Amino acid sequence: MSILNRLLDECIRHPKELPDSLFLTDDEKARIQSVAEQYPICIPPYYLNLVDGKRQDDPIRKLCIPSGMEESFEGLADTSGENMNTVVTGMQHKYANTALILTTNQCSMYCRHCFRKRMVGSSAEEVAGNIDLMTDYIRRHPEIDNVILSGGDALINDNARIRMYLESFSSIDGIRTIRIATRVPVVLPARIYEDVELQELLGEYGKKKQLVVVTHFNHPRELTDAAKQAVQVLMEAGCPVRNQTVLLKGVNDSSAVLSELMSRLVSVGVMPYYVFQCRPAMGVMNQFQVPLMTGRKIVEEAKASMNGLAKGFRYVMSHVSGKIEILGSACREGEMLFQYHQAKDQSDHARMFTHRIEEKQCWLPDAIG
């Protein structure tokens, strides 16, 4: 049995397997069972051990243990128009120079704030299939210079499949970088530091194209010794590691927590990349979204206590029209200032605009001026 399969076999996938140390009431168990019928559970024992079971409001608990709030039908299944940007099954081309591949619908942990709850752990309809069609599309679109291997989680593919993707895309002259989107360093770090074959694979293809691992630490307690070891192994294999955090209510919606997270990431060589506004995804928004005005204040207060490297991230939202940076309050009361960091329509590129924001508003409408 491979290291990956052994680690995945150990994961908790049923509510009945949750330990007594979580002090779950009968009502909570019933709600978790109900949620699991719609949104699957998968929690590695390593990550579950980070939970403080005595605290109902424990941030690590919120990230991995289902809540009854997930049963709300409020929100969207596809919050940023992924289906309308799909050009080949499993491949999206929203931004001119980037192709994003949904390599799998599986993860080593099903995060409760996942914006792809519509597919992760359940539906494989959107997962990439024919890699020849994808490579052909990229060759016919020379503006594409980088590929993102995502999912699900790209490192939950077995090593043979990872090799197939890296071999195919590294053979395209116009591709300069291949990004590997994964939460494995956070939730299943042994997959990286125990698997020598994976390490050698990354080292081999990193000599052909620049590989960049984009991971997803959301709270300082996730940055354990094991996680640091995984990060170090990735860097030794020639893969820079960058981090994308989601601003989440009850998890990191505090300037002190956010500042500590970013500063500790930089101290181990992980460069903060984005802080994302939580998307209005069905089963997510009611539990995790932070109002835009509150979020901007948290980010600015956090940056005030960071050094230059730690504060190098952008606070953005992945809107249907593009990646929009949330800049701050505008001159007129009640308005906020935004700028397109990336845009689907090139006429929006770098465009700045203001929009009136209500106190509890967490997202922008699809049509914005």
C-alpha cells in the first residue's frame, strides 16, 4: 500500500467515528449526520488532534467538524462563474494567461468553508479527464503561460497521475510555471515528508519548469512542527511555497490572529499571497462570511503590526467578473474602493471603482459599475 493510500485509509469519514474527546451532544451528532449526507466528512487523525474538544468555538474545530449551519440553502453553488469559464471538461480559462485544472474531486480533508462544496467529495462531473484535449487547447492559446493544478486537492492524486500532469504541461514550450494548489501541507503533512517518490518527482520536474506550491493555512495553530517539516521538504525539492488564507468568521477574523499567522508563515519561508473574502457559497456563507467593512478593518489593523514581507499579500474576492482587490473606504461615507487585480474582460484590467456597501454586506453584486 502506498503512503498516500495508508494515510487516506486512516481518515475519519463517518460521524460515528468522531471521538468522545469532542464532547458532542446527541443533537450535534444528529446534525452532523444530516450534514454528512449532503457534504461528506473526511478528517485526518493528525488534524483532528489539533482540535480543542472542550471549546465549542475552537477555530480548528470549525474548519473540520460539520455544523448544522451548512444545511442552509442560502448562497450559490458556483460563486465565481467556474462553469461558464470551462473550456474543456475539468479545465477553466478565465484569465488570459492562466489555465486551471480540476485534477480531482477528492481532498485529504473536506474543509467546512470549501467554496467547491458542490463537487468536492461527491460529484466528479467537473473533474479533468482527457489530458490530450487540455494540452491541445493550451498549445492553441499561446497567451497561457501558467497552469494551476487544483481540485479537490492536487496532491491527493497518486504519484503516477501527478507525473502525467507534470510531464504533459512541462512539455509545452509556452508554459513557464506550474502551480500546485494543495492543503496537504496543512492537514496531511506526512504525505509530503514521508513520500520520497513524491519528493523526487517534484525535484525532477522542477528542473524542467518552475513548480510553485500554493497552500492554505488559515490559523496559526495549523503551523505545527509537522507542517513546517512538509514545507521545508517542498522547498528543498525546489518548490517555493506561497499561502492563500480565507478570512473566516470565528477562525481568523481578528487582527491579532491574522498578524500572527502571516508573521509565522514568513518565518518558515512561506510567502503570504492573498487573503480571500469568504465566498457566498451555499453551506458556507452563513457560518463563515465576514462583512466587507469589518474585513478591511481587520486586514489593515493586522498589517500595522507586520513586517514588510508578512504584509505583502492582497485582500481580494474572486468575483464572477475577476479577482477584485478590496482597497478600503472611499471618500464618500458608506462607499468602498475596489480595483481589479485580474479581470475576465480585459477592458476591466486594473480598473478602480467605488461601490456603496451596507454595514453587513459581504459580497459585491454580479453587475458592478
